[in-house]
Amino acid sequence: MSDKQALLSEMSAHYEELYSSVMGLQDEHMAGPVLEGWSVKDILAHIAGWGREIAVMLERMAAGQRARAEGIDYADVDGWNVRFVEEMRALSPGDVLTALHAAHDACVRAAEALAEERFAEGRTAERLLQEWVIDHYDEHSAQIWEWRDSLDDEALRRYGEVLKPHGPEGRG
């Protein structure tokens, strides 16, 4: 399997894990605080925002341009995170999931348009997908699973049986 195909396969698997971490959640589950004041919806919104940005960078690379457009600075990651969440604040959780799917699909399409050599270890396309997509999916799916697994009996009664802890053996 080529580096590119291996990376796309890994990205798909990690996306499926992220998606499975929110399976069964209703709108009210997605709106409650999970992580430092962020809801599941907020977590997904900022992942979608970064996904859109990465897709644009990959598209620029395919067009022979630098990944980052002139004047774009991602140094203030927290500022970008807030921006992405605010952009989707008025959307329903279902619409945020749709945006997440679209961002993931855009990353896949943009990556598929790049030449194989762009995906060798340490090259820009490989780093973007590994660090800003795959690792990002992992970070936040783990947080969502941890939240779900930490719910006590009262929270389970309030939220419903769908949020029962899933532990590593029960996921899938």
C-alpha cells in the first residue's frame, strides 16, 4: 500500500472512531458541557473548521501553491478554535455533523488530488493529515468517550440509556 493510501486509510478509520463516539447522541446530549465548557457540538464544530482549512491547504498544494495563503497565520490555535465554534453556533447538532462530514470528505478529495510523493513521512501533506486531521480525530474521540464513560447513574437517568459507558470492549 502506498504512503498516500495508507494515510487515507488511517484517516478514514480514525474518522469512523470519532463518528462512533457520537453515535446515539441526541441534540440535548450534544449541547451539554463535556470539556472545559465545550459541548460535543462545539468539539465537532471546531474539528470541522480545521478540516475545511486543511482541505483548502491541500487544494492549494495541488495547484502548485504554498499550503498557507499569504497573510494566514494559524499561530493562535485557540483563537481559530473559538472562531470555528462561533461560526457554527446557530447550527443544529445535525447540521454540525453534516459540516463535519463535508470537511472530512473535502480533505479526502483534496488529498487524493495530490501526487504520491507529497505523502512521504515528514512532507507537508503527510504532516497536515497526521497532525491536524488524524491526531485531532483521536484526541477528541477519546475525550468524548471519556465523557460518556464517566457519566454516573444520575446522568444516565437524565440523558438516557444511550449514553451508557462503552469501555474499550463495548465500542464498535
